[in-house]
Amino acid sequence: MTAGRLQIAEEAGAKKAFAWAVDWPGWARSGKTTDLARAALIAYVPRYAAVVAAAGLEMPDADEGTLEIVDSVPGGSGTDFGVPSAITDADRRPVSAPDAERLADLVAAAWTVFDRIAATAPPSLRKGPRGGGRDRDKMIGHVIGADHAYAREIGVRLPEPHLGDRDAVDAERTAMLEVLRQPSDGGPLADRRWTQRYAARRIAWHALDHAWEMEDRSDS
């Protein structure tokens, strides 16, 4: 990384774009254009700082002047649907043992922040601008279900946890973190598609995206 620069990557679909910090899983935001996605990324510095603190790390300096775009790729239908779907060259970099520990710590911190916000959110959340959106328990259940699908993508095969089954949720998360803590040559995990770095950022992004949504839609 260039001194004083924050390396980011982007994917741009026809209707939506994502920007994310390549070395900070979960720090990813979307917008109608890459410019808007980058602006949103910077706007979320204070919120992502809570994740960094939970991981015991130090938040990097970040503003629009520090951004260094190291990957810019076309998006597809998944991007336009609202999911960062592209696996980039930055995601295919080898992962050393210290890097793997750091990635896993940030994913674990994303779950910690999600759980913390969910614990204080009201059961009924404010509706979105079009009158939609899941309430708290459905959102928690959605994240648990998505994590189960993500677990299979990285080779973890355990019975699917369900809302309220804390032991099963923790067991699956622990198994996923064990995979992420292993050094990697940057290739696909479990003979599937996801690389280690992509898995970390996708898992952390999903948990945080819903954590922040839940926070935004909670009554004061």
C-alpha cells in the first residue's frame, strides 16, 4: 500500500456500483455511480471505526484525497441487485498467516457489531421509503441464513442454525473463522469460486450492511 493512501476497489453495474477498502473486510458501500459509492464509503468512516476497534486494530486515515483505486471491474446482475459480486485481482492475492488472522479478526468484529446493534434494536423497525423492509427478528434470521450459505461456499458443512439457537450460530461462525485464519495462495476455497479475501469481505459486508440498516431504522 502506498503510504498515506487507502487502497479501494470498485465494481460498476448498469444501475448500481460498489466501492470497498481492499484490506478492510466489510467496509463497502454502494451508490448509483462509482463516485457516489466512494462518497458513501468515506461517509461511513465513523461507523466502520467501531468494527476496527472491536478487532483491536487502528482505523486508517481516510478521506476522498487518500483513496487509491487499485481495481475497477464491471458489475453484473448481482451488483444491480445490491450485492458486491465481482471477485477481483485484489481478492486473488495470497494470504499470509498474519493477514489471515487479521481478516478473521475483522469478520469476527463485524459479527460483534451486528450482534450489538441487534441486541438494542426494537422488534419493529421503521419501514423503508417504499414501505418495505424486514423487522428485527426477520433480519437476524436472514443474516444467519446467509451466513450458512456463505459457510458452504468456503467448505464448512454444519447443520443450519436458526434464530434463537445461539450455540449453533456460534459453532458455525467459529468454523468459518477457522477457515479464514488459514494462510492461502489466493485461489478458490473448497474447490468452489470464492477466494479467502473475497469471502471475508462478502461475509463482513453482509453482516454490517444489515447492522447499519437496523440501526438506521430503529426508533431513537
